[in-house]
Amino acid sequence: MLIRIKTCFSFFLFSGIIALSLSCHHVTVISEEVMEVKTPVTIVPVTFKSVTSTVDLPAVTTFMNRSIIRAATTGTIEKISINPGDFIAADQLLFTIRTREAMALKNTVGGDTSLSFKGLINITSHKEGVINSISYQKGDFVQEGDELAVVSEQNSLVFILEVPFELNSYIEKNRRCIIVLPDNRQINGTITGKLSEMDMQSQTVRYVVKPFAAGRLPGNLIASISLVKSANDKALVLPKQAVLGDETQTEFWVMKLINDSTAIKVIVRKGFENNDEVEITQPEFLASDRIVLTGNYGLPDTARISLIKE
């Protein structure tokens, strides 16, 4: 009886040891599976391309030269052939004046038509331009030399570019520029000079930009001019989504693959960027490097990843 009890005790003890061993082995397997959890990611290769960093600044049209149309004789304005804002060509008829002598003769002889003297003097434009203002109306009496109208000369149209003082150094390498009009038309221009005084309120330096072929543009038209800040013919560019940053946006990094299952954190410095791309100025990457595009948010340094094939 005692032998049977010992045999049963040994059997249960052995069974317990086996069960405990199996249980420990199962726990070990689960722990290994937890450690092998990988983050699914997509990757993007490094791209080298030509990029240009620009800054857009406002520019306003103005006419540098204005011509004054004066009365060539004393008399009464018989006819006005223009209106403010009209574009006029050279030698175009602007005013007709009946001389004082013709008015006196008309009043003297009454309706006598035997005298053909009319005494009408035509005033024409000297250059093409825009009628800025008209000083008299039909029927007004004017003296010789009186100002009849002011014409803004079309060929003197320029853009006044407002440049913040801290960007003043960029002007030298931007003598030629692109002018973008409000209707998105683009015309070429050249920075030809600088005005002697800054704008007191905005503290901007004002430059004169001469358009190559502006057409008939009005004064006080607001456009924009792009100045090149920097250019790189072989810049390292990544999608903006691949570049991560801290809360203060003072440190930036990417996750680079060192093999098909591991990504490491690499601190980078940014250059030019737009809504889609970021230029990486440091460090230097190889064309064969692979950068995590999606799934990179929150990844620690030396993260375990799995590639998603697109």
C-alpha cells in the first residue's frame, strides 16, 4: 500500500513539473512574439533635383514722366476729344480752341457767312500715354499757356518694388525678375535703380523695375515680384511628409532604413521648402538610401519595421 502511494505521488509530481515547464515555455514564446512587433511603413528614395528658393514682394505701377498739355492760344474751348483714363496715341487730337479774335469777329459780323475765318486751333498729344486729368470743360475760357490736361507717358510706366531692408542684399543677383500681374500673367522686368528714400512707415527700400513689354497697364496696379534667395542645381529633396520635427520646430529628423527591418533616426537640417517638398542640406545622403515616408510618426530610434509594398 505504501509503495502504491509513493508511486502515485511520484507520478503527480512528475506531471506537475511537465505542466510547469510547458507553461513557462508558452510564456517565453509570447514574450518573443511581443518583442518582434513591427511597424508597417512605406519608403521613398532620395531625390536630387534643381530647386530655387524665392520670396514674393509687392510692386505697384506708376508713371515716372507726365506731360502737361497747355493751351497754344487764348480763347474758348470748342471741343474736348478725350476723357480721364483714356489711352491716347502720339499726335492724337485732344482739344479744339476757338481763338479770342475769332470770337470777337463772330460777335461783330453776326451771321455774315461771307467771312470764312473760323480761328479754330487744334491741340494734339506729343506722346502716347494715359489721360491723368483734365482741367477745363467745353466752353471754358483759357489763356495761352494754361494747363489743359496731364498725360502719363506710357513708355515711362515702371513698377516700384518694396524690399524689406533685411532682404536688400538679394537685389544684386536679381537684376532680372519675373513680374506676376493680378490676372496671373507674367512679364519679364529689370531692376534699373533705387529711389533715394525709404518708405517711412513700412521701412522698405524702393526699387524701380522696368517691364520689358507691359502693354497698356494703369497706374497703381498692385503686382508681385519673385526674388531668388538661393538656387541649387543638385539639391537633395524629400517629400515633406518624410521629415519630422519637435514641438518647437527647432530640430528635424528622418527615419532611414539600414536594412529591410530596421530604421534609425537621422537628424537633418532643412533648406528650401514648399507645400510638398523639403531640401535637406545636412547630412549628405546617397541615392541608394531609403527614407520612411508613412508610418514614421512616433517611431523611436532603431525601430523595427516591416515594408509595405505599393
